[in-house]
Amino acid sequence: MNSQTGIASEDALQRWKEKGLRTISPEIPKVTVGLATCGLATGAQAVFDALAEEFDKASFKAILAGTGCVGFCQMEPIVEVFRPGQPRVLYKQMNAEKAQQLAADIISGKVNKPLAMCTVDGYPGVRPSQRIEGVPRLEDLPFYQKQKKIVLGRCGRIDPDSLAEYIATGGYLTLWRVLKDLKPNEIIDQVERSGLRGRGGAGFPTGTKWRFTRKAAGDKKFIVCNADEGDPGAYMDRSLLEGDPFAVLEGMTIGACAIGAVEGFIYVRDEYPLAVERFQRAMSQAREQGLLGKNIMGTDLCFDIRLIRGGGAFVCGEETALIASIEGRPGEPRQRPPFPAEKGLWGRPTNINNVETWANVPWILSHGADSFRQVGTETSKGTKVFSIVGKINNTGLIEVPMGLTLREIVYDIGGGIPSDKKFKAVQTGGPSGGCIPEQLLNLPVDYESLTQAGAIMGSGGMIVMDEDTCMVDIARYFLDFLKEESCGKCTPCREGIARALEILNRICRGGGKAGDIETLEAIGRMMKGFSLCALGTTAPNPLLSTIRYFRDEYEAHILDRRCPARVCRELIRFRIVADKCIGCGACAKVCPQKAITGEKKKPHTLDEGNCNKCGMCYEVCKETAIQKE
Amino acid sequence: MDTAQIDAMVKQHGGDSSALVALLQEVQKKEGFLPRKALSSLSQKLNLPLSRLYALATFYRSFSLVPTGRHKVCVCLGTACHVRGGQAILNRLEHLLGVPAGSTTGDKEFTLDTVRCLGCCSLGPIVRIDDEIFGKVTQDKLSKVLASQRKAAETAKLKGSSTQAKGSKV
């Protein structure tokens, strides 16, 4: 662990680079399977095992490895095949059976065009590959065309457990140069000039935050990586930690040097076991090579990181609650000021940034603040990672320059709405964000525009909703979420959420009254004005934005006792269309109320009096014979 | 967990307050919940009031004070799963298992629970059974997955293998 055995010179970095290049572009074929959580959830392990078995049977010599997520989750499991001297090919939507075919083709040296998604160029610093007739290039796929990768560049491409591959793609050279050439203040100058703003949601300028902590008086300073990614619908932090943990580590180490911190913490959500595992492996490798711990890279810098697993409380994403949680207390926020930069962990100056923010740091210092400034808009520089999910064709994780319009994201990258349904809204910013309607689809995505529209950037979850989504139900959903997650410390948040939820539940049950909308708006304004922390002040956003843009839906519920999207149980009824029913019995089998009866192969009947409107019959009917009205 | 195990755990994590959540997580992982006896030993060992541990155990969602089933079935109710029918999946599971969310089946085989996002939003609706995540779950797929889980549990029982109930004295 001392500087003699670790990486402490440009020569040593060069040796590691060569080692990494040997596994990235080996002399024998290499097959890589995306083994991030989303890949695993679609059966990537079975694909991996099938490939291993086939190679074994044929005594075929190849490297079989795992990687993170390339972002196109809709196409998972994804397999990358490399043969020396040939273009790298990505294969999509694999399963064990297809893997057997693919293995046979790999062994005989063929490209399986029907299974191929695209060819993919080399890596940062690795020679680009040629093209294959009839197989598009990755950057030609609509999903990738408008993307620009600053932080996700390595995800899904390198083995996240390999320090050598990280170094081979430019990693740790930045830290080396920063330690050698830059004074702490110069690092902060660079970050400040880059215009980087916090990627966790609030968008506070990162460099300024660093400078506050640097200047704050204290015998010991801390930095924290906030990986308590709690916004439902957002998973970029998980993907980064699973796909490129060393980048976060390097970013934090650069930050520690700039701020003068001796200890760091990473606070990871409990629901992300794989991210925890990968980051821990990255930390121990970094320690072995003198990249973390005492005298990093042979310099005076001493810095180490402790990983803390969250306990499953959404509010811990708020920085003062997160501090309380690391200190071993319930995660209740406190009044600010003093800000954590002055009084954070154990009363000492503490700088907290989110995962994506830290991951931007090495890029900024290696490419220069000006290159970073060239991407994005006037006030929002660089790129942002978004998860585009919900009712959208191409679901996945994308990284785009700030300022791209919502329309470009939803239609050009996301491929529009499935089954020819009508777009209704896109929800950004999780429970603190809002729903943006169709008329605002040309809105450029940056911090200011989203806030003006009543939403927020948030951590980057974009949930697309179609005509089948009820906006009153969505407001009710978020308040129901927040009711559980509000820590209960301050009255405006605790009571505001509970009372608003009561009214929404009543509206959704058909008991809405004239004046309800105005009361909801008043509660929302009160919460915005008087809550203690950001959870409370932003909690009414989903409510207020849906009222602002979808007031007609509220009115339909209240005045006509009607749910236009046919979601709210008490306002709809189910009906079996006799002409369409083939009498398969699937609905009768799932009905918990036994309200559906009928003979096999004859139209069934539904006893509406007994129906509890759970909708299971509707879900299982393959003939669309069950209708909601 | 006996006192010796608690001692070993404290030694490993360190006894300062920032290790409290991690210590409770370890107990929860070993026992499937936080038994009162373990909490008492821990509070004595750390010289902290039991109420301090209780505050953590009830604040954080990942802890349970009551025993859970051998298998944990967790339905994701994150926003992406919600708009893709996560609630209907939960309804079905409540029906199939015969218990409401947040409770355990009579045979102690399954605990049904919900979670607000597992971060696999592109594949919603999501169900997690123990450590395995199932994406794009449909009503049909659900019955099959559950049936195979039940079958595995039955086989394990017949063989008298290690999945048998742990001692759960509270």
C-alpha cells in the first residue's frame, strides 16, 4: 500500500493502461454480457451461462466477461462480441436459446445479422472499428443519435471491476496530473468555470459549494457522495456505480484534494446491492494500488472513503437528513443555515454532491472547463443523464446535452408512445417535480425552464404518461408516497400532505366537492412557503402542476364524477363485450370476487354488483373483450 | 443471535454511533427481522438506551420488528411501475397469496411487501423475490413465477433442507 507498490508515476499508469488494453482488445475473441441490475432482471445471467457452456463444449478459446449497462434497457440483455481485427457488434434482446445460436456463429466467425443491433466503435483511446454491411452503427440508431456521453461513456463498455480497463480508457491520469500540477484553489477554479451544477436536483454551482467548504474553518473536513437515489423512476446513480465506479471514486478523490477533506462517505440506497458490491470492490482495488488511503499516488494527499448503506428512507436524500443518518440517527432534516459547508457531519465542514456530479469531475479536469462549457445552454452547462421510462417505446438511460427539448427526448430518442396512444405528460423530478403537458414539449431541458414550468430537473427521472394515465391519480400517487416518506418533524409538510391526500382520495372515490381544487392550491402554497426542508417545499409540485395543466381532469372527477383516463376505480365500471368474448375463462379464473361466470367457449357475464373493480380481468383478457367505461 | 455474535459484530463495525444502522442491518439480514433480544444485547453492549435503537428501527423502512416469511416478495410501486400497472400486479399477488401487502402468509412461506422503486424502471412493472428481480411482469408470468417458487419450497421441505424456519423467539 505504500508508494513503491502502488501506482505513483506516469510509467506505472502506462503499464496499467497496456494491461487494460489487452483485455479490452485481446488477441482472442471477447464476448461481454451486460450484467447490471436491468440486464440481470431480463435474464442476462442465463445468457452468460449459455455462452459459457457452448464455448466450453466446443473448447473455444474466448474471454467471456460482464459489464455495466449501455443504457438501451429496452434491448437488454445485450451482448457485445469482439473478434480481433473485426468490428465490435452488439446483439440485442438475447435469451439462452439465442445465445446458443450466437455462440455457434461466434465460434465459426460469423456475424449473426438478424440478432445484431449495431456495431459499436472502440473506446476512448482505442481505434474505431470498421463497418459491417447491413448492420447500423450505434451512433446512427435514433436512440443514440442525439446523445453525448461525458459521464456514461464507459458504462456498458468496460468491466466495472477492472481498474486496468478504467485506466486504459483515460482513468486516473487526471488525478495524477491534478496532484502534480494543480493547487487546490486551481482545481476549484476549473470546476467553477466549467459551470457544473449539482446533478442531484437543486442545481447549485458545484465549484462554489466546494469553495465554501474549502474556506470554512474546521480541524477536519468531510466530503460525501449522495447515492441515496430515491426519486422513483430515476436510476442513473445506480447505473453509474454499477457501470463505472472508479470514475466516481476518482471524482471524489479530486474533490478531497481541492476541498482539503481527509475522509469521505458514500451513502448508497439499500435497494442497490449490486452498486454497493461494485463500489466496494473498486475501493479495495484503489486502496491496494495506493489510489485511496495514505499518500495517494505517492503524494501528501491522504483520503479514504467509508460506504454507508441507507436504511430505506426517501428523506435521507436531503443533505441534512443524510448527515443525521450517517451519524446514526433517524434521518430528520434540520434548519439551514448553517449549511453543511460550515457545519455538516459531526459539526464539521462537509461537502455533499451526488453521484453524477462527482462523475463529471474527472472529465472536466481532463478536457478542461472550456470544453465542458461548450456543451449545454447559457445557464446549464454540460450534459444530463435521464432515465426515460413509463409509456415510451425506447426505455433506457440517456445522456444528452442540456437544452435539448422534451420533444426530442420523447420522440426522437424515446421513439414516441407505444400502441399509438396519445402522449399526455412527462413527469420530471420525482415526488418533488411536476407533470409537463404536451403544449410544453418544445421546452428546452435546463434547470430554469423546468422550474418555470412548475417541475424541476431533479435527479433526471422522466416518466412518460399516455392517455391511460389519470393525472388526479398521479397527484394522489405522489402524495401517498410522500405521506410515508415525510419525516413528520415539521407541521406544514406532515399535515399538508395528509390533508391534501385526504381530499384527493375523496375526489378519486367520487366524493369531490366544489372548492376542493382551491383548497388543494391553498394547502400547496402553504407547504411551499413554510416547510422546513426541500422535501416539504417541493412536495406540492406534483399536485400544483397537475392542477395547472390538467384542471379539466380534476373538474371531470369532481363535477361529473368521471375519470377520463378510466383509472379511478370508483368512477368506472367494467363490462364484458359478448361479441368479443371467446369464453376462455381467463377472467373468471383471476376474479377474486368470483363475479365472472360462464360456460367454456361461451361469452361470460360479469355481476357488476359483486365486482370490486380490481381490473385483473381487464389485464388478463387477450381478446380485449373486457372494457372499462 | 447470541451475545458472542453481537460482540463480534460490534467489533467488526466499530461501536461508534455511525455504525448503528449498519449493525441493525446485519441483525436484520441474519434474523430476517430485529428480535427484541438482539436489540437488548446490542443496547447493553453499546451502552445506549434501547429507545435509541427502537427509533432507528421504526424510522427506516428496511427494518422489521416482526418475523418475516422465508421468501420476500416485493412489488415495485415506483412511478414508472405505477403507470405500467404495478398496482394491478400487487392486487393479483394479494389475491394469490391471500394476504395484504405488508404481511406474511400463514405458512410463513412468503412476506408480501411493496417498495418505491428498485431502479429498474425501464423494465416495469417489477417484482423482486428475495434477491432476484423480475422485469416486465405480466399477470400470466406472475402465477408461473410464484408456482415455481412454491414448488421449490415444497421440494426443499420434503428434502428437509436448510430453508426450514429459523427460531423466531421475540
